[in-house]
Amino acid sequence: MAATLTAHAPARPRKLLASRRTRAGILYALPVVVYLLVLFVYPIFSTMFLSLKNADGSLTLRWYAEALTGVNLSVLFTTLRISAETALFSLVFGFVLANAISRLKPVWAGLAMLVVVVPHFISALVRTYGWIIMLGDKGLVNETLSTLWVPGAPYQLLYNEIGVVIGTTSVMLPYTVLLLYGVMRGVDRRLLAAAASMGAGRVTIFRRVYLPLVAPGLASAGLLGFILSLGYYITPALMGGPNQTMIASLINQQVTKENQWNGAAAEGVILLLLTFAGLLLVKLISSLGASRKKRSAS
């Protein structure tokens, strides 16, 4: 009997300690929860309610119908197209750059990554005006092409889709390089050496060994660039023309010039749903990549 009481004696202090830790955890998390509720959850639900509200206060889907028809639908397709182009070019240039940096020694790789990341801390407005100066008719790019007697120079590189994609790609490139660098740095180079020792050529090693290992990172980086480009405003507004109006510019126009908050809220909800769908895809691809690594390790 005494032995039984001795065995069960520490159970109550452990329960008290666990309950105290739980209360302390809830107390510490409370400011964060309140912060998210006030500055994240409440604005989202307010925007959703505003997008369903008619002028007389009744509920309606009119604003979503307008957002998915006519000029608004064209703007949505333009946003998706430019975002996809930006993600593709960011992925191509980011892959080449990250692959080159991942092969350097850690000291030189750190310096190279510093060169890639530091421009990101410069104001996006300043960088955009820098591109406008460089890509103008008398800018550095066109002057260089004209000096080299390139046929057709100077080219129209501003206020069209080319200018928008160049500007947005420069903004998204650091994100892509950072993500791909982490993935490529984690590739076991012994696998590539083993494939080479068995007679595989460089193309075969790249296609059948290296590319499958970094494929989840490529997909995640591409989707991240696409998601970030969906709501980007400054560069498309300054470097694009009327045919390159994106959804963020449309929302700004509806709010500031047309005083159409309901339509802008509907556009914002659509953009939010597209963003959430992209984030879910990123999470799914990351999970698939992790499970593939576990299977290959076992």
C-alpha cells in the first residue's frame, strides 16, 4: 500500500507543473493572438463583408460578378500573365545564379549572397526609377546597344510589358536566389560524384540526379515569385502602360478615384484567395519534397 502511494505521489506535482506551463504559454501567446485578430483577422473579414454589401446594406454578389467580367477580368488575366512571366524569368536567372554561388567556398558564397541581397534593402521606388533611367530611349541600355550598332536600337523598353517584367523580375530575384541557394547547398555532392564514377555524363547527372533533388525547391521558388508578383504595385504602375494595369493598380484606382470600396474589396478578396491557393501549393510541394527525401534516405 505504501509502495503504491509512493509511486503515484509525483503525479500531482507534474500535473500542476504542466498546468502552470500551459497557463504561462497562453499568457505569453495572448498579445500575439490579439495582434493577429485586430490587424489580420478583423480586416480580412471586414473586407469580405464589404465585398458582399450592396448600397442599401443588403447582401449581393454583384461586385464579384463585375470583378470577373469585362475590363476587370482582363486586368485579372494580365496580372496572372505578368506574374507568371516574372516567376519564370526569376526562376531561370535565379537558378543559374544560385547554382554558381552554391559551388563557391563558404566565404565567397557569403560575399556573393551579400551582393544579391543588399540591393533588396534599397527602396523599391528608388530601384524602379533606376530602371526607368537605364531603360529609357537615352538610357544606358539603349545607348550601349546603339553604340554597338545593334539592329533596331534604340528599343522601346519602358511603358510596356517588357519593362514591367524586367522591373518585377529584379525585385523578385533575391527571394528566388535565397530559396534556391538553401536547397542547392543541401544537395549531397557525393551523389553526383557517385553518378560520375559510374560513367554518367554531365547532362545525365544534371537531368537524372541533380534536377530531381532540387525540383521541390524550384517549384516552391517559382510559386513564391508568382504569389509575390500578384499584389505588386509600384513597379507595374511606374514602368507599365495602360495595357499592363495589374489588379493592385485597379484596386488603387477604384478606391482613390472612383470611391468604389465594394468593388475594390471584391478585387482584394479574389487576390487574397489566389494568394492562399498559391501558399497551399507551396506547402504541398514542400511536404512532397520532404517525404521524397525521407524515402531516398531510407
